[in-house]
Amino acid sequence: MDLQLSDKTGLVTGASTGIGRGIALALAAEGVHLAISARRVALLQELADEIVLAGGKRPVVIAADLYAGDAPRTLASTAIEGMGHVDILVNNAGGSRSFKELHVDEERWQEAITLNFHRPRQLADALVDQMITRKWGRIINITGKSEPEHTNGAFCAKAGIHSWAKGLSRMVGQHGITVNCVPPGRIHSEQILRNYTPEYRKWQCENEIPMGRYGEPQDLADLVTFLASPRASYITGAVIPVDGGLRRYQF
């Protein structure tokens, strides 16, 4: 299937490793000219080289710490300067903020909500007007699970992203823009390897994941690439998990 992406541009945040890196590789393989951002520039440069070696267009590499207050506007303007415009935004940066204590200080809450809710929202806000002008756009948010075992600041923030994205989708659909969310299950990444022991991962595969394995970044990147394409023009306001059946909720 031709995904009709060869003339599109995209910005992927948190692209240095794991899910973000997998998404960048998949979009580039379809001909998307990318801007890729993260804090670790050396890893971004390695990714850019890999994309070029595979025949893709050299990405615009942007060092960005999204916790900085001016990061969304700076990142958006740098991506536009480097590519002319941004058709596709993949909000991937962020990460789990597990709060197992009953009382958590406000600074930790603020950091979790800022990175996982405010920054994706602000980055979309910085790019949506130029999408409206071009009458085409894709905003895809990599979010998170909704069945926490205890308080997790990132899960709370990403539940907010689901609500915001649904509302935004109803406001921009008339301009040819779709807004969707993809909550990953257990996808192999630095964070997964850091947070879960081999013994726990084996137990979970055998007892909680119907497909019997943790996913790979490519598993999620395939869906994101489709959602980013003109082929997915009638899918918006959706939350589509990629989790091997881990979630137990019906919708």
C-alpha cells in the first residue's frame, strides 16, 4: 500500500531511542522529511546518519529539553525553518513518573504534568495554525495506560492528553487535520529495561500479555505511520492501544 507520505514533513520528539527512534525510522522509510528532537544530540546524529544510509532525507536535528519554558515555540520555529512547514507532529517525549508514596511534593507533580501534558499541548498549539493554512495535518500523541496500580504523574497527565486531543480533533477536522492518541503497552526501550527486571518481564509475558511478548518499537511505529498518512483521513479523536492485549478495558 502506498501511504502517500513522500511529500510530507514531520517532527518527532523524544526521537533519540526506543519508540521515538522507531517512529522516525518508519516515517523516513516512507519518504517523510523529518525534524528529530531530544536532549542527546549524539544519538540523534546517529539516527540521522542511519536514515540517510537507508536512502531517506537527512533529518533536521534539534537539541531540545522540553522542560524549558520556551521549548515548544523554539522547537516549532526551528523545525519550520529547517523544512519550510510541519505536516505531522508526533508528541513522543515524556515518560513515566511513578509516585508510590501517598504524599508527593508539588515540584515532582509539576514536572510530570509539564512534560507529559503541557509541552505536547503547547507544541501542537505552536504548529496547528500553519497546518490550518495548508489544509492538512496530523497530530499523534504517544500516551500511556489508564489502569495504574498506584499514582503515576505521567499517567494522570496522559489521561488529560486523551481528553484534550478528543476536543481538539473536533475543532480542526474541518481543516483536514486529524488528532489521535496511541498508548503503548510494554514496548522494549531503555525505560522498560531500567524499570522492570528480566524475571518480571518474563512473568508478565506469560501471565498478563495475550500475545506472550513485549512489543518492539516497530510494532507501534507501523500504526503511527499509517495514522500520519493521507490513508487515515477518517480516523480522528481516537485512542488506539498497541499493547499485545495487555489492557483489560473494553474501549
